[in-house]
Amino acid sequence: MTTPSRFDYSVLEKAPKVPGKPRHKTREVKVGNRIFGGNNPIWVQSMTTTDTFDVEATVRQIHALEEAGCELVRVTVPKPEDANALSEIRKRIGIPLICDIHFDYKMALAALDHPIDKIRINPGNINKAGDTSHERFRAVVRKAKQKGIPMRIGVNAGSLETEVTLKYGFPCPPAMVESALRYIEIAESEGYHDIIVSLKSSDVLVAVEAYRLYAQLCDYPTHIGITEAGKPPYAVTKSAAGLAPILLDGIGDTIRVSLLGDPVPEIAAAFDILQATQRRVRRPELIACPTCGRLAIDLEKIIAELEARLSGKKLPVKISVLGCVVNGPGEAREADIGIAAGNGQGMIFRNGEMIRRVPESEIVDALMEELVRWEAENAHRLPKTTDVEGLGRRKLPVVAG
Ligand code: SF4
């Protein structure tokens, strides 16, 4: 006879053992040489801070972003001279070029005369007051369709149109989603479907709920971000706090982390968020304990050496290095490769099995040897040219695109 309990353990028995929600099913939209949506990788993008008409400065900054791994770049186009610089900028960069338009639909029309890869429109600030037929937006959609250029309908809580704001009382998630859906319907009525949607807010709770609501209703790919996150390091933490729940819900096809100042650090931050949520794993995941008075090895030195030796390795492998036997064996068993330290020695685990002991001075070499074996064993399931979703031996990685 089992002991009566106040907890319903059947909930646990029915719960999935391998965590993780599937990606929000979105249709594919081509942006230059990248395909957004479907099972394609969640592309990392950023935005320049230069005057777009200053071609030299803009191209220099885009090259720095490319060097950091940026996969698409957006430039602002507020003036005719900015639009005039677009062809030259496009010629000199290697990643798709996106034009960002606010207020003036004529700037959108001018930008579309150049070989750009995508246009971003903020529908909330482009319409002529009182024009219920949305002629300005339609004019941009028609030209984008004629040129075969995709468009981001970029709804922003800070610039939502009056009509939906009044309907819902304030720029709340349903108001943002209604705004996006209404503009999607207008674009579709023009026979245009190359759409990407964003629902940004500087309020994490608003943004998360807006994306969740949208994903219940529509299947155009999403550009995700927490807008105006401010100054690092808080801005990185705030972006992660907002983007993680969105990504963990399976939502998001391209990501931008918005940091005050130099845009280059946005790229590493975006890839870190994708790595931590396992939506796009591009490097080994290194698990290390914070250390405490039980520490049995020089963990900081070992991790620093290991990080240097793993640099540039694009393997979705989980490596655990813990400083003593409290959690060491348990973590090591769950990782692909693990070390549990004790008495100046390291117990080495691979695929959950303890395979040997090595002295502290040989731990890093031993881990690297095991990594070579792990790579050979898993060669058949490792992607050749792209990143993977998922990490670790309990969840086999799936080729993401
Ligand atoms: S694994 Fe050991 S050394 Fe590391 S924090 Fe935990 S108890 Fe301390």
C-alpha cells in the first residue's frame, strides 16, 4: 500500500522527460541569401549607428559587425541622401542589407529603388491621419511586391497607431498584435506575402505576451527583440530575460539584441542567448561550478585553459567540469564528457560512464582526448555547414537548416 500524499504524482509521470517546445511553425521568407522561418537557423542581426549617407563609416561598421558574426544588417533611411547611399553600401558588404523606415513612406519608395534585401516599416507611424484605406502603406507594399523585396511589419508599443490604442485603452499585447494582423491583412489584400513580423516593447512582460499571442494566430516568421534595452550590462540581462521565454516557447526566426552604443557586442550577446536556450548551439557548452570551500582542484585555471583550447570548435557537446565530488559525478554523468574532481585527481566520464582517473595536471589534455573520441562517435549526426538545435546526450541535436 502506498503512503497517501497531498501531491498528485501522476502529473509528473505524464510530464515529458526531455524538455523543450517545438519551434513555432512559420512559413519561409527569403531575405537575400538567408531564409527566415521554417526550420532554418534563427539569424542574428544588428543595426548600424552611423549616418547611412556616410558610406565609408557605414561600411566600416558593417564590416566590424560581419567580423563578429552578424548575419544581416539594418541601416536607417530618414533622408534622400541615405537612400542614395544604399546601392554603394550593398555592393561593399557580404550580408543582406535591410532598410529601416519611419514616418515617411516616400523614403521607403526611394529605398526600394536600390538593390536592398528587406525593408522594415513601422506601420504605426507611416499612415496619413484619418486615412482608413492606408494608401501610403499600400503604395510601399505594391512597390516591394513589384521588386520582390520582403518586408518586416515592425509594430512597436511606443508608436502604436491611435485607433488600436484607443480600442484597448493603452499599448498592451492584444493591441500590438491586432495592429500587426491588420497590416498583414492589408498586405495580403495586395497579394503580398513576403512578410516578417516584430512586436517590440521596452517592457519585457509586454513583449513576451505579444509574441505569444501572435504565435497563436499567425505563421509569418518573427523578428524578436526587446527594444531600447539600454546600456550594458543590464541591457544584456534584460534582453535575455525577455528573449529567453520567447525562444523557449519556440518563437523567433531572427533576433536582435538592442544595446546602447557600439552595435558589435550585440552579436555575441545574441548568440549567447541562442546558445543558452539551445535554439542555436554553435559551440561546446561548458558547465563549471561556482567553486566553494570544498574545491579540490584549481578550477579557474582549468576552465580558462579549456576555453582557450575549445575556441573555434563548433560542436554541440556538453562538457561538465566540477570542483569536487558533491555534484561532480552527477553532472558528469548527464554531460557528454565530464570531470568530477577529488584529491588532486579528476574522474573522467564519457556518455555517462566513468572511464578513467587522471592527475589534475592532465585533466585538460584528457578532456580534449575525450572530445576527439566523442566527435568521431557522433560524426554521423553532426551538421556539416549549419548550427544545431538542442544539446547534450539526452536530446540528440537536430540539424536546424
Ligand atoms: S561542485 Fe563542489 S566545489 Fe563546486 S561549488 Fe559544488 S560543492 Fe563547491
